[in-house]
Amino acid sequence: MIKILFYDTKEYDKELFNSYNKKYNYEIKYLETKLNHETAPLAQGYDAVCIFVNDIADKETLEILKSCGVKLLVLRCAGFNNVDIAHLPEGLKVVRVPRYSPNAVAEHAVALLLSVDRKIYKSYQRTKKYNFTLNGLLGFDIHGKTVGVIGTGAIGKVFIQIMKGFGTEVLAYDVYEDKKAEAELGFKYVSLDEIYEKSDIISLHCPLTKDNENMIDKEAMKKMKKGVVIINTSRGKLINSKDLIKALSTEKIGGVGLDVFDDEGDFFLNDMSNSYYRSAELSVLLSMPNVVITSHQAFFTKEALDKIGEVSMENIKAFFETGKCENFVE
């Protein structure tokens, strides 16, 4: 029987995979702890290890998993920036779940944009106290604005479609330009500098790589319009938090909607309300009136979870039955 060890699991993970496992009958053990070089030895005797976005599969961790007999690293997500693919030991394969929630993530990005623009949370907090004044709640029409989209994969394309529905002009940047989508969806590929200079709203939908880490830093922000709104539902390390805080405090950046944070691993997806452990940058951002932060929940819809469960289990089946899988990360 195939044995699978899950790291960084929540109750919804257990319910999801227990439900899908009725078809496969794998032996599954769930751990709440995250994967790293210290916890990797717990995988001794397991055939596969399943991880999520904040687990760390660096070179040392991968070598330990290999020595424990693990043959397959199963990512129950699309991104794989937390896996050191360049140092993947021979005999250990990695699979992922691509395109599991383009609509979910794109829709959440729009929700963040509207929340920042129309001060939804601030208004909600007021009306709960029977304060129905409008002071400080002034927003702007999204219609007619210029939206810069960085990353035109599946999620970026859905976001572009939604923004076109709002009546915006969409500029986009991607290392790999999709000219067919550009023509069909009615957006225009431009340079990053042009996106920074012309956009009223900038939304990030690109994977994190060594080349684009901290791409939104003080130099990039200097090129942006005063009052620009930035949305990030991709990866936290795309934005330099210290530089972002300075730009927000000077009103260079008009507002920010974040579903990710560059140092989120110890916080997001966990209940830290009774802990004294805090992140200085995250605490400052949470205190700012023009910032809305959610806890890496953009993917979190029923449809997306079903896709994660289905594809993850099929990835495992394909690998152990045939040695092949269409969702290998190489």
C-alpha cells in the first residue's frame, strides 16, 4: 500500500483528502507541522510527501526526503518556488496542480481592489456602530482607468477579462507573451516601466522566481503614478514590504490589497491571535487605513479545493502505476 505523509495540514485538508481517498485507499498520515530540514526525517518509510505553499523543500530537505525513501513530492498547489528544483536528487520527482483556481484567485483580486477602493471594511466597521457618515470613504470609478497586469497566465487572463468588463484599458507584461490572448481579450503588452508609469491599478499574477523577487521595490514605485493601487494575490516576495510601507506613508501608493506577504510562513493560515510573536512590517501594514490584507485565501473556494484533491490524487496514482505524470515539475 502506498504511504503518503501530509505536511502543514488543516482540518479542511483532512476532510478533502479523506473524501477523495475513498477511491484510492492510500495510507495517509496528516501533520500540522511544516516541512523543512528539521521535520523532513518524519517522512521515513513514506512513499510520497504532500506539501503546500509555505513548506520549505530546499536542497537539504530534499536530500533528507530522498534518504528516507520518499519517491514523490506532491505539491497541492500550482506554484513551486518553495522547492529547489535545481537540486532535486535523482529518483525523487515533483508533481503539482496547475490551473486549479484561476477564477477563484482572479475574483479575489477584484474583491481586494473593490475593498481598497470603496473602503468596504472601514464602512462596515462604522455602520456596525450605527455611524452612517461618508467622511473618509471617497473612492474612484474603476471604469475608464488603466490597469496594469503583470503575468498573463491562466489567472492573469481571467483578471483581464473581468477588468475589461469594468471598462478599463488593460496593459500587460509577461516574459512569455500570449499574442493570441492579446488580440482576443483586447489588452496590450508593454514594458514593465510603461506599466509602472501609466497604470492607475497594478495587479500581480506572476510566479515568483529569482529574477523577479522584490520586483516592486522603491525604484519601481518611484516610476508609478501618485495614488496607484497595488493588488497582490501571487507571492509575497514580489513586493519589498519595507519599501511599500514608506511609499504608503508618503501617499505615493494610494492603497494596497494583499493576499500574500513576503514573510507570511509563520502567520498566514494559522491562528496567531493568542501569540505574542509578531512581524514588524506586517503589523504596520495591518494598521494602515488604506491596506486590506487577507490570509492567503484567494484560492479557497469549493471548486478549487475539489480540483486540488482530484488532481493531487490522480498525480500520485499516475506516478506509482506508470512512472509518468503530465504534471511533473522539472
